[in-house]
Amino acid sequence: MTRIVVLISGNGSNLQALLDQAAAGQLGGDVVAVVSNKAEAYGLERARMAGVATAVLSNKDYADRDSFDTALMQLIDGYQPHLVVLAGFMRILTPGFVRHYAGRMLNIHPSLLPRYQGLHTHQRAMEAGDSEHGCSVHFVTEELDGGPLVLQARVPIFAGDDEATVAERVQVQEHAIYPLVVRWFCEGRLIMQQDNAFLDGALLPAQGHAGD
């Protein structure tokens, strides 16, 4: 069974979607641990309620990103994961950390990548007058929010929407596509080779389909 470690910093709603699918026998793997850099993250309570091991490693206890990421790698590797899932983990990871988990670390980003890398994606999409927005699951590489795309979901932006409404609409799709992609990985259908993603042996598009 595929062993999965999930990294979080906050509420953990995507973590909950993964835990629910695992409990239903639909994830294809086991969430063996949830690690947070913030002790107050509610996602830790979600993990405890699901009977999943938790750990907290505060970046404030380390002098720099390299020393924190080294300690984090040691902590994660103690759980012997096949896959590391970033679910709202609000840290920019060092190149050494990313290389260590190359091909076995996934992230979900709340935009139709390559649009709106980084933060405040919903606000930026609305300010640009976009008619649609969405989320993207991708493998993690050294380029921030730039790794090979696996799956995207789109949502409309309507006149009169506010940022919270759009965010909620996107989050519904996140909870649908993230467990699906994790299952593909667990089933051996999804792999990354030479900075490309392949599903069932077919190359997935290198760029998103965000349109113009």
C-alpha cells in the first residue's frame, strides 16, 4: 500500500478530502502522517480524528530555510513515504528538499496554471476580469508552482462575485481532483520523468489550458 505524508499549514480542507477518500477505500494508499509547521493548524485535529499520526515542526525554531528543510526531510523520511502531498503548506521549499522528493511530491494550486503563480490568486483573477478561474494539481519541481501539470478544474467567475465566493467555488473542485490525482499515483498510473508528467504512459500537456 502506498504510504502518504501530507504537509499542511492551516485548516486542512484538502487533507480532509484525502482522509475521507482513504476511509472509503478510494484513495489507493494510506495517509500515514500529517506534518505541520504551525501547531495551531486545524488540519492536525482532522488527522487526529482520523487516527493518523501528527507532527509539528516550526520553522521559527530554525535559523534558515536550509536547516528547517533538512530537519523536515528527516522527519518525513521517518514515516517512509512513497508520496508527499502538499495541502496548503505555506512554505517555499529549498531546491535540495524538492530534489529529494522528485517525482513523488504533489501540490494543488488555486489557479489555472501557468496563470497566477504565487499568492492571492482569486483576487488577481477577478482584477484581471477573467471569466473563469480554477485549480491545478502538479508535480513539485524547483520552479515555484511550475512543475508538470497533472489535472485542472475550471469554475466560472460571475458578475457580482466576491473573492470568498470564487474561493469557495474553486475549493469544491480542489476536493474533487486532488484525491483523484493521488489515487492515480498510488495505482502506478501517474509518474514524473524528466520534468514531464505521464498518465497511463501518455504525456500530459506541459502547460495548462487557461485560454487567453
